[in-house]
Amino acid sequence: PSREKLWICGAGKASLAMVQGLIELIGLDDVQQKGCVVSKHGGGTGSPTLVSMQAGHPAPNANSILAGRRMLEISKEAQSGDTLIFCLSGGASALMELPVDGVSLELLADLNLLLVNSGLEIGQINAIRQRFSQIKGGQLAMAFGHLSVLVIVMSDVPGNDISSIGSGPFAKVSHPTCDPLAALDSIRGVKHFAPLLEFAEREPADLDFEPVHWIIADNGYACEVAKKHAKVFASENSISVNKMQGTVAEFAENVELLPGHIAIYGGELQNEVIGHGLGGRCQEAATRILRRMSATHPGAALVAATDGDDGNSGASGAVVDANAFQLFALSKCFGQQMVSVIYDDPSVDEITSAEIALEIASCYDDRRLVNEELLALVTRRMASAGVRNVILAAMDGFLDNDNSYPLLHKSGAIIPGARTNCNLNDLAIIVSPVMSYREKVDTLSPPGREEIEPWHPGSVTHDA
């Protein structure tokens, strides 16, 4: 295409990094390209003529509406024969929006939060979102129908359904993946949105064409990268790659905990949020796996969001193991009753309790500072069914309120939130070694560890 007539736009959590990479890759320094990119964090685009916007996620805000309007304005400014390259990634559903007439931003934002906490699959959620929008479900494709359009996609949707990624602004949705009314009717609390339900009956855009969508990365790719790194520690026969699907509880109950095995899972779990705590689906999955492993399983489990943002806690996810279980058990020592249970001595005095509390507090920021004698003591006491049941009951209290973050924080297991410039669903890695991780690392020679080339999330210079 003629570069003088090139428009570059984008929407999604990874869109800004994608646009930056695109400009760097194809060399547009001398081109007067125009456009707009909207992301969660905002930042420079790498071009003085490309506008960067920061908008709301997981619920749309006023900037989301401005971004949606700006995209439609660009479609009117562009001339027939111009070219549009649109960088699309997950998160665009909230970051770029323009509701249909009669739907307020406040109601739409509340409905959006209800949907993401409903436990519905992402395809169902986005099929509903499309009915309330002027740009989703192929409607941007209609607006830009007079241009040559290429949509570059980083997929966060299982199966890479382009009508669901970012709610499919350029995708043909001739066969909806679900009945929006039936899906809405199944959600707890939806009756409070009765004024909006009539809009759910709107038919999707009648799009008789579909721009080219080029998927440059997806969850399968993320799993393959994880597998490549896992081969440093295990043979290929002892590594499996699996789909992460179903509810959080079902997944945690069925993950493989086989000795000498590394199980990699990728996808997105369903999680209906009922409580009012802090956490996310990755943190809840990690907590449930921790509960299952307790203090006896020798392995570890990582569950995290590839975009570095899991739920409402600001964390990316968690890494759990027997040490995390022990730390959580020790945290219960802050209560006099639990001190007595662990020591099997109801006469433990307040001075001893305070000393234990100080020891625990000192190890929260660095798990290596944990007093090994205390951990050994808790491990021995875990053999008591009564003590273990007390700990499990305490964990269930956190889970019942969707409050996994404080529990994992007490356990020293939280992975801090991060801006990864990537959005490829979630990953879980379950390591069940026949020897400890440290013993395995110590056996590696430097050349073996250098065989892995570092991968930088958000880069468009990979295979594509």
C-alpha cells in the first residue's frame, strides 16, 4: 500500500506495544501516518502523529467512549483506497466502546462488571456485549468498508475465535456463539438491568465481508514457549501441554500431580464471583491447588495471567508449594488458639506467641528468612488431622469470600502485578519433581541453560 495513505490504529491491553513494534519493524519514521491506539496504561506510540489514549478496564469509562468515537471519526476522515492496519488484543471490549443510543455509560459499566464476574465463557460475554455497542461485532469493519484493512491480532480467546477477541470489531458474526437473552437470564443479579434487556434482542451487524485477521500470537504459543523452557529441567516425555478449561474448582481438582512430571496448562477458567474479597481466577486456582497439595506434596504450581493483571488485586497470579502452605499455617499463629493447636500445649503464653508472630512477620517479604525450625515444627504437626483440618477450614473461609489474595500474601506466594505488553490468556505450570528444584538447578551446566533464547512479550519480531 501507499504509505502516505496508511492509518494505524489499535485497541487492547497489548495494542500499544504492538503498534510500537509495528512502527519499528516496517520503518515508518519518514511517513506521515495517522491514527489512534487505546490501551490500559497509555504511553508513547513511537510516532508523533499517532495519538495514544488510556481508558478503563475491566469496565469501560469516559475515555473508552472517546476512543470509540475517535475510531468512527477516523473512518470518516480516511479516503477510499487508504489502508488501515489495526492492532487488536484482549481488553479492547472495555477500552474501546460506544454504546447504542439509550444505553448510558454507567449502566453499561455495571453490566460489564456483572458479566466478567458471572462465570460465563468469554464467547458468551462478548456475544452479549456486541448487542449493546455501535462498534463491536463487525461494526467497525462496516465503518471502514471503503479502506483496505489488515487486523493484526494477539489472541486471548481459546480457539482464536476472531468474533470474540475484543468483541470482534472487524469480524463477521453471522452465527452467534450463544443466545444472549438466555445467557443473560442465567446470571445472578441481572434483573437489576431490566432497562437494558431489550437491547439484547438487537441482531448482530449484517457483514457480507471480513477483513484479513493475522494472528501473531496466542495461548498455544505461550504454552510452547513454556514447554521450551521446561525442557531444561525435564525430558520431553515428562512434559505435557493441556487445555485450561472448566471452572476454577474443577481445574484445581483435576490438574496432574504426577512425580517427575511437568504439566503446562493454557486457557481461561470460568469463575463466578460471589464474595467481596481480593483476588482473581488465577489466584483462586492457585489457592485451591495449594489446598490440595497441602504440606506434603514436594512440587510447586504457578498460575498466572500473561497480561500481568489477575482480577481485582493488582497481582499477576501466584506460585504455591509446601512452603507456602506452611507459611499460611504459621500465619495462624497470630491467634492464640492456633499457637496452642500447633504446639499441642494450651498453656503457651503471650510472650511465646509474640515471639512467633515477630518471626513470621520478618519472613513475609523474603521466604528465605523463614526459621527452618518453625517450618519443620509445622510440618510435623501437619501429620495431625486436627491441625490440618483447622488450616483447611481457614483456607475455605478465604475461598468462600473470593478472597484468595490475602491468603496467598500470607503464604508469600503472590506474583506482583506487571505490565507485560502481552495478553495471551492464563498459564498454569505444575511441577512434581522426583528431586527438588534446587538439586536439579545445581546439576545443570551453563551451556545447557544458554540454549534458551529469551522471549520478550509483545514483540512482533518473532516468527511473524
